[in-house]
Amino acid sequence: MYRIPRARRETGFTRHPMSSTWQPRHPALAKAVQLIEQRIGLNIAAHFQAECVPLLERLAGGNLAHLVRRLESQPESSAEWQALISTLTIGETYFLRDKDHFTLLRQTILPALTLEKRRQQRKELVIWCAGCASGEEPYSVAITLQEFLTDLPAWSITILGTDINGRAIEAARKGVYRQWSFRHTGIGFEKRYFTAVSGGAMIKPEIQKLVSWQRANILAAAPLPACDIIFCRNVLLYLKKDSIQQVEETLFRTLVPGGWLLLGQAEAIRFQRERWHLHIFPGTPIYQKPLAAGEAGRIDYEPPATHGQSTPVPFALTRESAYIDAVRAIQTDRQEEAARHLMDLLAQYPAHARAHALLAFLFAGRQALPEAQAHLDAALSYDPLLADAHYIRAMLHLEQHNTASAREALRAALYCDRGHVMSAYLLGSLQAAAGNLPDASRLWRNARRALIALAPHDYVSDLSDMTAATLDALLVARLDED
Ligand SMILES: C[S@@+](CC[C@H](N)C(=O)[O-])C[C@H]1O[C@@H](n2cnc3c(N)ncnc32)[C@H](O)[C@@H]1O
């Protein structure tokens, strides 16, 4: 897709003309970036160029080659590695993040798992939170378990939180949190499980003792041999493709057959998807390691979890401002940030059709088609006349080489919104490719007419970083060609 050039600050990186990633210009810098990417797995060139270069310069003290040699010989626990890790990783987290996951844990996963364990008279549960940042996620799991298991003392419970960032693990171990960590919980949650201390609220000892902590790199060997449940949420989002593949392998290997994997809501398994059993709950794909061979590759569309005792939200995101933030992030090529805004928005407004449509678009961009389809289904169930959703449906059909259905979906988009210029442009292109030039010209002329309503620098859609002027130029070129 054509991307609009934007002014960027001088970073020591330059954009490769044929790709969307940034390449370091100096050999020593390239080596440092490569080393960091190899060790931590982060996709630095694409996301962190602005933070990475000043930090490397500071640590290097004028000799980058020396720094690289030091880093090569040091473990990730060293002060220099930890300085890099603290700066380059994103530790955003909060209690009960992605509430749907905790509802599913309580209503679907734990009932199934504990029933089976009781049957086998093996009352033990092993849960790993990989990339747990400052610990809100493992503590939320421990609280859910405590609420669910009425005979908790009779169980052997292991909940292990790991993160590569030593400072985050120390904070988790301390268990003292500021109000910001409670932004998606009700007041009752904090009162029940925390005690006020200077500097915040401290987790109560009966929950604290359920969780253990370890500073660990997810690219190394798994810290536990066999897990019933793994949370690895909002970690893969930041990793390079080969690191993702390596982590997915570890996650699969570390789960027991029948074990469950929860990824972030905007994440999806990318490699060897066919070996997983995918459960699509509305808005929340969850993966299970198959118990039996026949379950591998199965996709089950599950009914919505009933949000029994949903906790009130202390302050509400403004619905439209959160949506607009997500759109801006998409239009400026910050897909992960967009996904985060959308997940937060859906946590509060699960029936927000346009947010589901945008998440479908983001999943489709990552080739996570079942997840994209699930969000698309949700979008269209809440708003059957949403033109963007029909447009995304067309793109999914094209992804599967189903041009006839793509045409139908684009016609549906134009039926819902005659001025949906992306649909008119794409349908025109399909018609032109099929040799139907009069129809193509008509569609492109319609698109040009619809563009008149926009200023030249307006984006043509929530789903695109193309401006009205850019699309108009494309349309003119196509009309001249054909
Ligand atoms: C956005 S936080 C996610 C926290 C929590 N899982 C959640 O969803 O709320 C991502 C965490 O992944 C950690 N991380 C990144 N690369 C890692 C690696 N190679 N090994 C272990 N943790 C890593 C970061 O330090 C950061 O704390």
C-alpha cells in the first residue's frame, strides 16, 4: 500500500526504500541493533528507533564498538542490558486487563480444568504469566483463582510471573500499586485484596503468597516444565518474526495436552496454527493444545461468556475519543497502539461495531484470518449496515482468492454507503481486471465525485493512511489508463 512520507527526526536510521522497516546507517549501530534484537527478540528497527539511538550513544560514551563487545559478553541481568531493556520494552499493564479473559477463565477454563483434575484426584494447577511486567496480571489470576476455588487450601497452586525486566519483577514482588493500575477495576476489588500503604495499595499476603516471580527471557528455555494455562499477553506484539516463531514453539511445548493459551486481544498465533485448537469467543480468540489428534486445527465459535458480576469501571474512556485515537494510530502506521486503544474501548463498550471492524482490519493485516473473521462477525452483528465492515469482508475474500464474494461484499459496502470511496476504488479495480472497463470507469468516477466532499489532506477512511489527494491522483491515473 502506498504510504505517505512524513517528516521524522534524525535518528541514525534510514527507511529502506522497499520496506516499512528502518535500517541503521552506521555499521556499529547496525551491530548493536542486531544484538539487541537477537537477545530480547524485540523488533527494534521498526518501533524503537527514536529511543534506541540516544540510549546506545549514552551507554557507549563515544565508543559504540566497545559497548557492543561488552553487551555480547554480558548476561541480560547486567546493568547495561537492563538499562536497554527498561527503555526499549513497554511495561503497560493493569489489573483485570481484557476483562473477557478473566470472565472466560472463571466461567469456562477453570471449570473444565478443575473438574478434570478433581476426577483424576490431582488437585494441582500450574499457570505461567510470561512477560508479566509489574505483576498486575499474575495477581489478577491469583485473585480469580481464590474467588473460584472454594477449597483452595486443598490445591497445589503454582502461578509464576516472569519478565525480562528485572525492575518490573522487583515491583511485582513488592506488590505495591498506584491508582492507575486499578483503572479497569471497581472500588470493591481494591478494598478486598489490597491494604493502603504509603505510596499506594499493597496486595494482601494471602494473594501474594500464591504467586512467585522470576526474571527470565522468554527466548530462553521455559521456566516450568508443564503448564495448564499460559498467559502471554501483549508480548508477541513487540517481537520480531523469528522470535515470535521461537516463543510460539516454547508455548506449545510447555503446555500440557488440553492446556490453554491466552494471548493479547490483538495478537494471534502466526506459525503452525493448524496444530492448535482455536476457540473464538466474541472478540477473544483463545488457543488450546489439542487433547486428541482430531482437535488440531479445529476452530470452534463459542457462545458469549455471560458477564455475571462485571465490576464497574471507575472512570469511563470517552467512547469517541478512544476510537479517534485508534484511527489516528492506524493512519500513522502505529498498529500496536491502535490495537491497544481498541481493546481498551471494547473492554468498556463490547458492542462498539466500528471498533470490532478496525480490530478485524488489524488482524487481517497480520494474516490472522479466523480472529479477523470473529471481529468482523461481531461488527456486522452489531451494525449490519457498517460499510467499513463489508469492505474488510471483501479484503478477507480476496485474501482467500474468492473474487466473486469480494465483489458482492464491495457492492454491499456501497449499498450501505454510496460514498465509500475505498470500496468504489477496489470494486473498480476488480472490474477492470475482469475486463469490464465501463463498469470500472463508472465506479472510479463515482469515487472521484465522493472525494469532492473531503479536503485534499483528509484521510479517505478510518482504515487507510491514504489522503483524498493521493486517492484522487490514483483514480485519475486509472481513468487515463483504461
Ligand atoms: C505490554 S507488557 C504486557 C504485560 C501483561 N502481560 C499484560 O498484558 O498486561 C509486555 C512485557 O513483555 C516483556 N518482554 C518483552 N520482551 C521480553 C522477553 N524477551 N522476555 C521476557 N519478557 C519480555 C516486557 O518487559 C514487558 O514487561
